[in-house]
Amino acid sequence: MVVIGQGYVGLPVAVRAAQVGYRVVGFDVSQARIDQLASGRSYVGDISDADLAAALAGGYRPSSDPADLAGFDIAVISVPTPLHDGLPDLSAIESAGAALAPHVRRGCCVILESTTYPGTTAELLCPILEHGSGLKAGPDFHVGYSPERIDPGNPTHTLVNTPKVVSGIDAESLRAVDAFFSRLVERTVPVGSPAEAEMTKLLENTFRHVNIALINELAMFASELGIDIWNVVDAAATKPFGYMKFTPGPGVGGHCLPIDPSYLSWRVRQHLGRPFRFVELANDVNEHMPDHVYDRIVTLLNRHRKPVNGSRVLLLGLAYKRGTSDWRESPTVPLADKLDRGMAQVRIADPHIPEVNAAHLRFPLVPFTPEELAAADLVVVLVDHADFAPEVIAAHAPLVFDAKGLMRGIEFAGETL
Ligand SMILES: NC(=O)c1ccc[n+]([C@@H]2O[C@H](COP(=O)([O-])OP(=O)(O)OC[C@H]3O[C@@H](n4cnc5c(N)ncnc54)[C@H](O)[C@@H]3O)[C@@H](O)[C@H]2O)c1
């Protein structure tokens, strides 16, 4: 089998497939990534170097040579689906499909895993595979869609024990997709069509996005009303039914939440000519959270007779969330930029981000130490990494703004979101 795209999604699938006995080509257009994988160094937190070494010693082979795609029985596509100027950019799916198409044979199976709008598998991927192979999707070869639910850094819910939604363009395709993933994961959940599976993924992420926006907006009001939002959230979470806990924060990041709902709203607008109001409102609230944090920081510094200009500000956390090394779309970046425009001296500490992953970061990446904490005029908690011990922060930082509720229950100089 082949897995196209060896990132946060594709690498774990490839390694798992090798574990259960497949011969796997992990294909990626990034030569740097392929070289790193071949040398046994994983850049994905959920795959340890030991996992990678075992896979390399078994059936797994990283490659950037399209010739290695030849002869596949099963292909999984897990390439990026970003937004470009606010619009879905499916160019990576198109080029992955075009690379696979000449190698499509009768009876093989192609499965799309990238997050995308409903209709992509049937309307975009199938024609590309058919055009390049001269075969017909359905009668000649199988095609399906199975969204990835991977939660980077989550040790409880893994690829293997998280139910996997599967679909096919017809009954035989569904059977092939289901048979493949049934070997990789504990439970599959077949649905009626690729469009249903595509929309399932977008519903899940839009649900999170909207609920985080709800709590973020409430957090902004609560601080002005003098109410502790964290106590409110905890109290509400004691209701054993009809409520799900979401916590506020400095904004949303990662490859999924800030992007996926826009795939859905784009599709709704394009096909039906109507706005998806919940998504647009949630985008608006979440995108403005870094501005809100900035305003709170300015007020806090003013209260201590300090201007932003010249203040040394240590931001704790660059990752988009706890426990991950991924900082795509991280709200730390717009906040750092805004502080920089206000002439603050910005430094960022994040033990999860190796220097090599932050080469294009404009700010110094410094270690999380008592000296760094003490040398700052203000420390801002933006990610609740387990490494950020609140007692250490309280003991050394002269002033703290805590946007994650990390310091709750501890006495410290400063404020919480
Ligand atoms: N990261 C997550 O937590 C997560 C969770 C669920 C779904 N997804 C979705 O999965 C997809 C992949 O996300 P990711 O986080 O793994 O991205 P990623 O950027 O970590 O990895 C994608 C890889 O694909 C490679 N690539 C790009 N174009 C290619 C091509 N034409 N041929 C071969 N390789 C190519 C890139 O070099 C990169 O290594 C996206 O659609 C994303 O929305 C991601």
C-alpha cells in the first residue's frame, strides 16, 4: 500500500499499516521530511523514534520518488487542505490524485483522508483517477473517503481505539475501505456515501469551533461583569446530561479548527448561495481572541505603570494546544506580532517546539527557566503544557496574564482571562 503525505495524519497511518503487516510506501513531496524519516527521526509527536525504527525494520519505506507508487493495492491520501485567500485549496489532493492515477489498476482501492467539503471524493478525485488510468471508478476500482480523527498529543484516544468513519462510492468500494481500516483500528463506522463521511468530519470540527467561540465570547463578557468564567464553566460541567465542557483560551489554532468550518461554509455559499451564519460568527469571535488578550495585557501593564513599549514579555506556548509540537495557525503568533508592533520585547518559550520547527519564527525561542520568568516584565500563559509548572511561574514571574486557567488555585501576581 501507499500513503501519500507523511504528516501528522499520514505518518501514523503508514506506521500502523506496517505494524499490522502491510508493505507500505510512505510518499511525500518534501525531500527533507523523507530524509528525516529514513534516518529514523520522527517529527510527529505521536510517533516515537522507536515506533519509526520498528516500522523501518518492518514493511515501511519512506520515499519521494513517484515511481515507488507503482503496483499499489491500496492508496491513502493524507495531504494538506488549506485555505488560500479564504477559499479551499485542493491543489494537493489534485496532484496526489494525478500522481496515483497512472498506477491505478483493476481491483485497487484509493481512500481520501484529507479533510474537505462534501463532494470532493466523487466530484474531484474520481475524475482525476479515471482520466489518468483510463478505468472507471466503481466497476473497475474502488474509491472511498474516511476522515481522520487523530488528536495529536492525546494519549487516551489514539488512531487505533478511536472509531473510524468509512465510506465508498458504491457497495464494493465501501467493503474494500472497511476491510482495510478494520485491520488498522478497533472499530469502523460505515456511512452511506463519501459526502456523508466528508460532512461528518466537518460537523465534528464545526461543533468544536462554535462551542469554543461561545465560551470565548462569554469569557469576554464575564471579565467585564466581574465574574470568574472558569468557575462558571466548571459548575456547568457538573450537569451530567445535555452539556459538554469547553474552556476559553487565547484563540484557536492548528490545521483543523480555524480552517475546516470554512470549507463547509464555502460549499454552502457556493451551492446554495446562503451564508452558514454559525461558522461566520464563530470565526469572527475566535479570530478576535488574540486582540482581546492584547487589550487585557495592555490594561494589566498600565495598572502596574508599565507601557507595552519596552516591556519584556515572555509568551508561554507557541503550539496551538497542549502537548503538541504543531504551531500552525497558533494564536500566539498574531498576539506576538501585535505586542511587537507596540514595541514590546517579545520572547516565546515552548519546550515542545524544536528549534528546527521554528526556523521562520520572528521571535527568540527561549527555554522555560526561572531566569527567563524573572527577567520578564510580564509572563503570558497561552498554552497549558504539562511542562509549565504553575508554582514555578508564580514563584518567579513578577506579573502574569493567564489565558488558559493554568494558574487557578495558586496565588500569583496578575490576572486570568
Ligand atoms: N493534523 C491533524 O490533527 C489532522 C486531524 C484530522 C485531519 N487532518 C487533515 O488531514 C490532512 C493532512 O493534514 P496533516 O496535519 O497530516 O498535514 P501535514 O502538513 O502535517 O502533512 C501533509 C504532508 O503532505 C505532504 N504533501 C503535500 N502535497 C503533497 C503531494 N501532492 N504529494 C505527496 N505529499 C504531499 C507535505 O509535504 C506534508 O508532509 C488535512 O486535510 C488535514 O485537515 C489533520
